[in-house]
Amino acid sequence: MEFDSYEYQFLMTGIPPGYRFEPTDIELLQDYLWKKVNGDPLPYNIISECEIYGNQDKEPWNVFIETSTETFYVFTKLKKKGKGKNIDRVAGCGTWKGQKTDPIMYEKMKIGNRKLFVYEVKGSNEGVKGHWIMHEFSLVDEEDKQIGDYVVCSIRNKNAKDDTDDEEPPMKKTRFNLEDHNPPETTSSACPLQTLLSDWS
């Protein structure tokens, strides 16, 4: 049995066609990253784990779809340079260069950081495909120290153009049968992150 892209999305994530994944900063931290660092089940399979740093073929256009206007959400594990405290941000022929850091607040309490990065290549820009930006979301404890090694990253190519406005959606090849295929069950909503952070400490 064949499925088109709309049905495949529903089967893999449980998110119906027409819906867009646009989580808030708090939702990314509370409903996804907190569960990831604690090994708890995630509500959907929409955020996958992906290694975005490294020397070999880790340019963003090799990891993600260069022409897509979508924002890609991934979990990635940060690695430090040698025995130091600095994070290794090398990705293929370039580097994710930090621009600024903003605190994420919940009920007047800082629970995480949102860092902005731009992908840059040293020297000539020949061969660079697109203008890539990334927001990195991390959890912090009451002492402002990062919780866990994982972060959530939202990555997109600002130069990508949406050429699908005038295109009609593809014809569906099969009718989706809910009796045969059930979407992943969502877990119960997490308690406020402030309580979770106090439990951590």
C-alpha cells in the first residue's frame, strides 16, 4: 500500500495534514527537551535526534533540505572542545557562530536560554548554499547551569523560496483508515516546569 506525503506525515507523527508544528519556547523546553534529557516518552515523533556538528559533511545544506522553507527541529548533543568548557561548533567547512543569548522565563523564573547562531564559512563563500540561521534552546537549573547535554535546535534557510503557492496538492493515492492505523498516543501534559526544576534539584 502506498501513501502520499500527507498520509505519511500523519502515520509518523500523529499530526493531521494542514497542521504546522509551531511550538512556543516554553513548550519546546517543557514538553520536549525536559522529557528528552530525562528519558521520558515524547508526545510526538516530530523532533528527531540529529548530529549537526562535525568535520565531515555537516554543512546545513547537506543535513537538511536546502530548498525547503520549513523550520527543522532537532535534538542534538553538545560536545566540548578537548577538556575545555567551550562547545565545538564546527560543522563541515564552516562554523555556527553565536550572535546573542536571550533568557527564557516562566513565572518570573529563568528556566532556559535561547541562543541565536548564523552559519559562516571562513574565507571564500564559494559553494555556500543559502543563509542558515539556528536557534538553540537549553534548560538551566536554579544556578543557571545547563541541565543535560541535549539541546533543541530550530534551523532554517532564510534564502529558501516558497514556490508551491500556485501548485495544487498531489492527489491522494489511498484513503486513510483510522481503524487500521492509529496515531501515536499523546502523553499527559507535564506539570509546570517550575515544579519539575525543583524536583531536579
